[in-house]
Amino acid sequence: MFKKILIANRGEIAIRVMRACKELGVSTVAVYSEADSNALFAKYADEAYCIGPPPSSRSYLNIDSIIDVARKTGAEAIHPGYGFLSENAKFASACEKAGIIFIGPSSEVIEKMGSKITARSAMIEAGVPVVPGDGRAIEDDATAIEIGESIGYPLMVKASAGGGGIGMKVVYTPEELTRALSSIRNVAASTFGDSTVFIEKYLEEPRHIEIQILADSQGNCLYLGDRECSIQRRHQKLIEEAPSPIMTPELRRDMGEAAVKAAKKIGYVNAGTVEFLYSKGDYYFLEVNTRLQVEHGVTELVTGIDIVKQQLRVACGEKLPFTQDDIEIRGSAIECRINAEDPLNDFAPSPGKIRRYRSAGGPGVRVDSGVHMGYVIPPFYDSMISKLCVWGSDREEAIARMKRALYEYVVVGVKTNIPFHRTVLSIDAFAKGDLTTHFIDDHDVLSA
Ligand code: ADP
């Protein structure tokens, strides 16, 4: 096992990774921006170094300063968390060049999967079903209209380099299509530095179901079950659960084997997620996330496997200590992302000082957070306060437990989406597991 690693991230995920390190006896190095000098994660680490001013472009995204700290402190490996540099092939390659192990897949795999177009064609080659559409980059309006007619409206125009729900638009007519092409190209160029776009079928009432995979460098690759992430706002997940309420052992095996087939085809090593849309009995590949997901905790709760520890073990060359037959799904787990934002004001971020704070607890409750009473949430980064996860022996118990945990959770000083979560959890269709990615709009949650 490593003696020392650097965590190139902040907030709750930096602490999550450090917790695994502490249990494994691995020393930790934190890097932080000037806005985070008093943050919990910087204090939690064995060593902490400031890497620049608040804007992430000058700190958490500054590859040279991060590698420099790793070198100076003798960190053998870097865990990138999620967001920031976690899916940046240049960063993974800079680590590889500096002789530092990047805790994730190789830079080539990250690069390949970072392009939705390349990922899509790799899946077709692996025999995994993809969303109906056309895998070519769109060059001009006339070809787009032609392709659009052949797929059939409605369509989704997508940036190949897109992520975080940014760079996609639904269109119903050729006029909307040509307008969307130019607007998505502009957004993609400015956000991702790549204006390549493509078109696929827009599935109208899908569920988002994803498969967690884990692969070692000896060619073993397993799936750790599924997660349902259909409760979204603007294509961004808010509530996730494991397993999906519609999951059957057969479907899980089918989707799991498809994900493993895909991972093996691209030479995937470490933890990753293969995302699918599910509609009317069929599932379609959406994308591969080449990092630890925000929602990995629900999988940990139902499998009993610490995914971060496995990431570290695989990264230092160890073989996975279990086989597919050892993976068992027990009970049901739900996660609510607790954000400092105002659900009544279009979810506007609500940074500021947390004046009173008491997190939920008790049986079956797991809280991953990077905040505390008196902490000032800086305005520069995402607005997540914590991830509230619960486990129950079945979905009914998990829902009751989540309602109880949301009732216990007290955050004063900043606006939070806790009331929003309480509303969703109390909707009948949620209890029934009747979910689609349009759940929030369909149930008018915001005005409830
Ligand atoms: P990102 O990389 O930005 O996260 P994804 O491709 O993973 O984008 O899609 C995010 C979400 O957008 C999905 O969970 C789903 O709700 C919606 N979505 C994406 N593609 C489609 C599609 N073809 N049809 C319907 N919904 C889609």
C-alpha cells in the first residue's frame, strides 16, 4: 500500500478519500486555495499546502502546482476525487510523466471516454446498445437536418466533450435543430474548449440507471450493482438510490455484463461508472464516467465494499480481493445531495456562514460533509453542504429513514434544498418507485 498520497480536491470528497487513507494507514497531503485555508479537509490532512488564489483555474485546476506539491512532499499517488481534474487526461498524463500514480484509469482511457462520440463508437464495437442516433460529428446544417429526419424527432443535440448537464438541448423541429447546433457549439467551445457536436434520439420518459464497475490491472473487472439517478434538475442528479426500484436480478446481470464488456474492451482499470438510459424495457449506453462518482456511497451501503479503498489497492497494483459471485446487494440505500441553494429562487447558490448546524444521525444514516458550525461556504465552488445517505433493509425502510433524517437535519444561516428533498420523499410516485428523469417537472415539486 502507498505510504503517502495527495488529494487533489476539496470539501466532502477530499475528506471521504482521507478517511479511507486513515483506515489504511496512508498519510495524506491536502492542497487548498486561499478561500479554503480554514476548511475542514485542509485540517483533516496530515499535511496541507496552499496552491493559489480562490478561482479554481488558479488553484484546483493548476496542474503544475499540484504536481509540484506531490513531488516536494514525496506523495506516491494522487487521488483526484470528482470534478476539477478528475477526468482531465492532461492531468493524468502529467502524473504519469512525473512518476506519480494517478488513482484512476490511464490518460488514454480518460481521453477516449471524454469524447462522447468516441465513447459511443467504442460501445458499438463492444456490442453494447447505444441511444439511437448518429455517431458522427455534425459539420453543417444540411447534413444535420438530413440526419435528424432519419433519426426522427425529438432529438438531443449534444456536445461531444459535454459534462455536468451542460452542452445539450432537446429539439422538436429542423428550425430548432439548426439554432441549437450553433448555440451548443458556442457553449461547448467556451466551456470545454471543443465545439464538436452530435445528434441522438431524445428518449421521452427514460430512467437514468448506471452500473458501478471496478477493475484491477490484472484483467479482473466486476460490477458492483446499479444505481438509479432519475431525480434530476437540469440533467443534474439530486437524489440517487441503489438498487433501482425496477431492478431485477436478470436486468442487473444483463446491464452489469454489458458494462464489464465495455470496460474490458477499452482497457479500463480502477473504479468507473457506465451510465445508461432505460426506457420501456430497453437500456442504452449514455457515457462512461472515468472517476469516483458523487453517489458512490449508496453502492457502498448495499454492497459493504469501500470503493475508495479498492481504488487505492488497484492503483498500487493489487488484485481485486473478490469475484463477481462474492458481490451481494443487501437492502436499499438512498442519497440526497444537500446543497446550499434556494429552491424557491431557481436553486440559486446560497453561500455564506453556517450559523447553526446539526446533522442527522442514528441507525442506518451516513453523512459525508466538509462543513461545520461557523463554517463559511465560499462562493467560488459548488454549493454542496453534504451527502446524506441512508440504508434500510428494504426500500420502504430506506424512505422512512431518509424522511426521519431530513427531519433531524438542521442548517441555519444559509438556504438549503432540505425542504425540496422532504417534498420529493413524500410524493406517492416516489414511494412507488415510479421515476423518470422528468419527475421534478411532472410532479411540480417546486411549487408543492
Ligand atoms: P453529462 O455528461 O452532461 O452528465 P449525460 O450524457 O450523462 O450528460 O446526460 C445527463 C442527463 O441528461 C441524463 O441522465 C438524462 O436525464 C439526460 N439525457 C441525456 N441524453 C439523453 C437522451 N438522448 N434522451 C433523453 N434524455 C437524455
